[in-house]
Amino acid sequence: MESWKSKSLEHINIQFRSIMEGMGIDEEKQHKLAAKLNLSKKIRTITSMQTLEERKKKIKEYVVKLKDRNSVLNLLSLSVSLETGPRVLYEIFSGEGGHDVLVRCMRRMDEEFGDVICDTLYIILSKYGNHFPPFLRLLLDGFLSGKVHETRSFFKILEFLVNENKADELFFSTDFNRCVCNSYLSKIVEYTKRIPRIEDELNFLVPLLKSPRSVHVKYILFVSDFSSLEDRVVNKDVFESIVKEIKPDIRRDWKRGRIDEVLRLAEAEGVLDVACCIFEAFAFGDSKVFGELREDVEKMKISEVQGEGTEACAAEVEKKREAVKKVELSKAKGPKKIIKKVAKSTAPSKRYTQVKWTKMGKGNSVWSRIKTEEMESIFRTEEFDGFEVKGEKPKALSMGMEKKKPSVFSEKKNYAINIALGRVKESNCELKSAILNMHEDLNENLVKQLLFYFPTDEEIEQLQSTDHVFGRGEEFFKESIEEVEMMKRCLYYLYFIISFRNQNVCKNLGILERYYAMLLESKELRRFLGIALAAGNYLNRGSFLGNAEGFTMESIPKILEVKNNGNSLLGLLKKKIDCKLLLEDLSVVYDASGINFEALCIEIEELKKNYINASGSSFPKIQERMEEIQERYEEICSLYDRVSKLHRDCKEYFGEKVDDDFNSWMILLLDRLSHEVQKK
């Protein structure tokens, strides 16, 4: 899981070295420091050199950039600024809607982003308190789906929320089975049982055992065979205090194997939730349920049942992946300025207009397949004379300026439930009836928004207990309390059917399949990259930018901008390739540029999730309709698997993410190359 770190270092190295150069540090030391320091320390160094006004401006930029897409670099920069800066930065963050933005980031959480969002959340919570909208369920879903690998901050967040009595989501069910064994807490306990060395992961359980839900906690820990973790727990005091709390007090010879068998039978009979409640009350003394019957417990006998005992609701949780190295968040002072004369490095006899690209290593990417010597032999030395810089050394471009991001076509997620319902002419009663009767002509956006903003269990309880006047959204859900679970199942079905019939999903997958295949198979694109590398290395001779093994795709605009004395580098490169063939290969880029792969993945994964929810419904009408589209659904899933593999292959092939930024550089190359061809 080091990919996001190496990628972010590439983005920030130039800015870091620019600061070092301004401090008088020679080029050799700049290179050593850039290689030695990790991303967090570099960000701290850069941040420490910024004035308070610059940092205020940056906070706003980070929040704006994080609204529509997750960026590890922007989130780390935001985290460092809030951790080391004065409170005024947090006030700007809060005023710009930063809390809502971070919750939105959690909805888009992926495997490269999970650890960073956890670290940032804990820093803000521990320093400034909890002013976020409800986010725990999103975090729990991300954790259970394997998107959080370094779990220290995750468990710290749990401990913080439990101490604030804001962790009721731990007891929510992960599916429609409301058994306590299917709660998030149960899944987390199962996860901790797989940790080889348990340090602080159990701390949140101590205050949880003192909460009003303690009886549930005790039962979950008891049936999970918690006492077997003793040898792996570092903090013995915490472990012993938990074990003391979860011992059942009805009889000493209680056999856990009996629980397993009874739970197995209860699950087979469909009364598992009832059995769990009974065991909770018996084992941990819930007097509210049993009252005086507790006195007769000793007289009760549980018949011995033959057969193997099985674990109740055993959840298969992925093994803990190898922990990534933690991004250091310790405070660091800014570097002292060192005034030195920088020694002149040996330089070629001529100076050329440099190509301001971002260098990268070969690895197993496309650059390892390019024969550098063969590409260099294509050029004659005199062909670069037009790029010779005469006279005063040109001023370097400001490395502190951030690259301008291209426009991105992303889904709009800023429509609230009231706006969605405001476009509906039907009354709440009529709309509720249409949903429960599964009218498939309902507006797709309305169904999507109703599902997206569907109230949590906690919000449903609040709606039931209040008599205040609501906006239409809250009024609608309050009027639907009696059928809320049925309504959710119907919405899942409607959303699946509407999404499934939307041919854009299949069409977009087909476009991406052609696009990724072209990137992997185009020999002319590979040739262009090799020739550009050879030419750039020649122009960069004698400088740090020289001797590059490859360059990132964000360097393409800088390559295209290289001009001197009326000569353009693109004009030279054009003579060395088959432009017509390359333009034909790149033609699919226009169609692919309008498709955000990550958003499409979310859409398809949501489609799969809704398919599972809809197909698991007990309504005969739903089952009949699902069978009719089964074959078509499997075809789309198969196409999605192929496209996902191609996307991973492209990422490995180019040594970087193939995302919207990457696509924008391909479009720029296509446009400029087309323009060059039309000139003659």
C-alpha cells in the first residue's frame, strides 16, 4: 500500500527542492533530502515556510478540491495545517463547510484513501472536538469492506465517539437481519480476534461496557470467546477489566458449546434474534425482561442436543493486510536557512530550453520497454540547435505554483432531499403509495436521492419521538415510519431496475474497454513517449532534470510548451512518428474523457449492492422480475470485471493512476497533435 505515497512524493518533490534552492542548499543535498524525507515531513517543511495569510488561502483551496474528488496530497496538507496551525485555520475550514466535505470524502473512500481520512478525522476530533455531521456508519462500512488498513486511528476514533456517547451505530445491523450478532460491533470484535498483537484496539470497549447498551456488548464478547485473546493482548489491565465484566452470573458451569448449538437451531428456525435476546437477559441479568423469573433460572435445564456446535453468525472478515508505514504526524520545526554559495555543476557547452517534466523510474512500466539508445540515435545533434538558449539564463518557472487542474465532468451530489421532493407534484401519501406499489416510471433521480438520504436507525427514532414541524423531506419519512423497512426494500428494487435499464452503464463500459486496450496496445503511442523522453533528456543535459528514465503524463503539457526561436519540440517530434496512426489510436480518448472510472465503479458496485438487496426480497413479484433480467445482469458484471482488469493493467503499465487528470493530458496531446498536422 505504498503506491499513494510514492505518487504524492512525485507531485511535491519539485516544490520541496525549490524551497531548498531558495535556502542556498546545493543541488546534491537537495536530491538527498528529497529522497530521504517522507511525504509528511516535506509537507511540514513547505507549510512551515508559508505565511499565515498563505496558509489561510491554502485551507480554502484544499476544501474546494476535496469537494468533488479524493486527493491524498490535499488531505495530508489540510491535516498538517490544522494540526500545527492556529485555531483561525480551523475556523476557516469550518466556515468553508470542511466538516461536510470530509464526510463526503468518506462516501468516496477507497483503499488508498482510508488510512489518510482516519488520521485526519482523529486529528480534528482530538484537537477541536466533534462538530461533524453523523459519519460513524460510513467509517464502519469502509472498515468492514477492507478500505482501512492502518487501524490505530480508526480505533482511536471509536474510543473518542464512545466516550462522547455518540457511537450508537456500533449496534446497528449490517444487513436486514437485526440480530445483535450482525451488528457492526460484532464484526469489529471478530476482526480483533485475527490481530496477532493487540495493543490499543480494545480500549473503546471499556467505556462501552458502562453504556446503556452494555448487555449487548457483554453478550457479543461472551459468544466470541473473548477470553482466548489473553496471550495476544499487550495491555493486561484493559483485558482483565473487560473479562471481569462479561462473565455470566447465572451459573458457573455454563458451557459455551450449548450456546453454539442452540444458536444454530434458532438460526435454522428463523428465530435467531429472539434466541440472542434470551441469552443476553439470562447471561447478564436483564431484569427488565425477566424480572422475577430470574429466580427460577437454576431450575431450568437445557436438553443436550447432539451434533457439532457452530459459531453464531460467523462473519468471514478478510485477514488484516500488511500494515502500511504510518505517515508521521509529529510536529516538526521549519528548516533553518543556510546561506551558502552554490557550487557550479559541470554543464554542457550549450544550454537548451528545458523540458519541465516530472521524472519517474522505470519499474515495470512502459518505460522499461523503450530502447533509449535506439530512440536517441534517431536525432542528430544539429536538430536541437533551434532550442539553444543564448544570452542570459532564463528565469525558472515558479515551482510553488500549483498546476491548473482541467475541468472534470463529475456527478452532482449537492441536491438535498427537499429539492428532490420539491419537484414532485404528488402528495406524500401518493408518492408513498407509488413506491410501495413499485411503479417503475418514478423519476430516477428522486429514487436515488430517497435512497441516498434514507434516514438511519437513529434518525428514525428521532422522527418518532418529536412533534416539531418538518420540511417536506422529514415529513415524508415521518409519515412513512410504519412501512419504513418495506419502503427501503422497494426503493432498492426500483433503483436497481431503473439503473439496470440505463444503457449508459453498458455503453460507458464498452468505451473504457476500447480506451484502456488502446493505451496498452498502441505501439505508436509508446514510440512517441520514447522519442519525447530521448529529446527531453538531450535538452536537459547537465541539469537535475536530465538522465530521466521516464516522465509522468502530467509532464505532457510542459513538453508541448517547449519552444525557442520559433522552433517547437512538438514540431520536431512530429517528424519522427506516424502522426496519422497515432491520431487514429487516440481518437477514442474523446469519448472516454467524459467517463469518470471511479464514479462508474461506484455506480456499478451500487448496482450490485442493490441487486443483492432486491433479489433477496421475499416479494414474489420482485423475484419474478429479477429472474427475467438475470442473464443480462451477468453480462454487465462480466464486462465490468474485464474493464477493471484493463484499468489495473494500465495503472501498472504507465506507473501512475489512469484517472481524469491522465485523460486530460491525453486529450491535450491529441488536440495539439491534430493542430500540428493541420498546419501543413
